[in-house]
Amino acid sequence: LTAELLWGFLCTHRLLEKPPKATKQKVTKEPKPNKLRPLKATGEKLHQAVTKPPKGKARVKLTAPPNQVHQPASILTRVVTRGQFQKVPESLTLMAGNTLELRCRGRSVRWRFPAYLKDEDEGRLRCVIKHFERHSQLLVVNSRATDTGEYSCWSFQCRDSECQDGEDRMGKAFIFFTGQELFVPTEDYYEVVQLRTNHPTLLPCQVTSPLAKVTLHREFPPEEVAVDGIDISYDVKRGFVIHRPRPSYAGSLFCMASLAGMRQISTKYMLIYVNYPSSAPKPTVSASATTVRAGENFNVTCTVFGEPEVAVDFTWEYPGQQIGRPPYIRECTDLARRGGQVQQESESILYIDEARAIDEGLYTCSAMNLQGTTTISTRVQGPNLLPFSLLSFL
């Protein structure tokens, strides 16, 4: 009995010391701030949660795309109907006969419009401009094909009594007035146009509709002139531009427009080829003698080297003009080779016979071509230029 009691005591004590088998539990650590997952959100809240920058980092400033950058509003608008306004596009087509009303915002406004609108029509002005406190109004009544062209306005930034041009305060639009006339009418049946060397030439056959198909033609012999965009190009707002004038382009040319089964021709342009100089003349002047005696003959020569076939005109100023001494001048033109190039030598020689005291002084030569005039002078001295009668007496 004693042994059984002892064994039972030992078993009971061991069971008490051994902890009961417990179920395993998953222990989670507290997450660190930089490992937090974004909260689930929908719509606008989700967008805010994602785009909100973390603390401690620089904020990035968001900018609008280039096509959303704010552009200055145009100051030029069109009145469509009473109380209804329209921003005027770069190009606008209207029917001839309609009324055009434009408004330009600003306190001090100036207008520019086609020249034909300045003419009076049956005793009244078809173009009326009125200025108000904060805008200006341009009104065109009984519009015509001749009113086709560019309309622009600009305002001045005024402070007190001083006004300055505002570069960002401008507005312009090209307005076509279409109707039965495909070309803007002109008063002349023929118009003379100079074809200048190395200078673009404009044939201003302006159409009244941007939809018209326009071609360039020669009258004699009758043929269509090729427009390649390099030597000759076409601009619907200007006409044909000859970028590289040549002698072969000279003659009678005209434009032809066709639209909706209608075909018309423009004013005829008589093109005259002119070897236009690239710059004003550069003359040199020299006298046959810088010091002369009374009774001697001398001359002063003015010379210009330039491009061939370029006309140069000479004029002189000399001391003898004071007493009405008539000039004796000889001019000549020849070709000369200078620096490996063929140039035209133009020369004017002023002759002075039997020099007198009045002939002492400054001799000035002015050389002129289509680009401008250049003046150069030389002085003729003569300490022995006594009056001829006195010299004979001595």
C-alpha cells in the first residue's frame, strides 16, 4: 500500500510540472511606417491616397500639358447676332453683301483694313469705326469682293497720358467676301510689274474664296506656267510669288480661277525684267591735277564698278555753278575684268577749260542706281589761280 501510494504521488507530481500542450498562435509584428500598405479606397479617395507624397520627400509640382497652357485671349471678336459674339479665326469666309461687325478690346485701339474701304460710296462711308470706353467697333455695311483682305487691330497700354504699344494686345484675321467675283476687282486692266534680279516678285491676283483653284498663265504664247513651289509659289492670301526672277518670265501673264463651274481671269500683269543692283553704287573720284594754274585745262573723273547691265546716273556739283559756268561732261560705259569677274565700268568726266579763280574748291559727284545714291568729293586747289585778266596784265 505504501509503495502504490508513493508511485501515485510521483506520477501526479510529474504531470503537474509538464505544461499542457497548447495550440500554436501566429504572432505578428507591428509593421514599420515605410512598409504600410495603402488603404483600399475607391474613386477620388483612392487617387488621393496614391498621389499623396510620403513625408520627408520633396513635393513635385505638377504642370499642365503643353496643349493646355493658358494662351492670351484674342482681343478681336465678331458680332454674329445681337448679344452673340464669336472669336475670329485666322481665316473667315463671308458672303458679299453681309454686314461685318468687329470688336476690339482696349482703351485706345487702332485699326488696319483693306484700302478700298477708305473710299466713299454714294456719299457715305461704308466702313464706320466707333470708339468706346473699353472697346472699339468696326462696321462694314454692304460688303463687297473688294473688301477681301486682312483686318487687324491693336490696343495701347495707357497710364495717365502716356500710351505704349502692347505686344500681347493684338488681333488679326483674313476675311474673304465671296460672291460672283472670284478675284478682287482692280481698276487697271494692265499692271506693270518689275522682275528684279535676286528679289521676289508678287503677282497680287487675290481671290475672294479660299476654295477657288488658281493657275498662272502666259498670254503670248498661250500656255500655263508651272508652279513648283521653289521658283514660283502660290499663297491664297497674297497671290503668286516669283522667288527667282528670270528674263524668260518677262511678258504678259494672268491668273485664272475656277470654282463651282465658274471660271474667271484676273488683271493682266506686264512683267519687265530689270537687272536690279544688289547695292547702291560705290564711286571713286579723282582730278587730273590737284593744283592748277590760271588758264590751264583739267578734268575730274567719277568711276563706278558694278554689275553688268545696271544703269548708273551721275550728277555733279562744282564751284563754277555759282556764276553759271556750263558743264562739259562725257559719260561712257564698258565691261572690265576685276578680280576674276566681269564688271561694268561706268564713268563720268567733268572738263574744266581755262581755269579761273572761281574754279578752285570742292567737286562733288553723285552716283545713283535703283538701290540708292552715293556721293563723293575731291578738292582742287590753285594758289596761282588769279583772275586771267590780272595775270595777263602782270
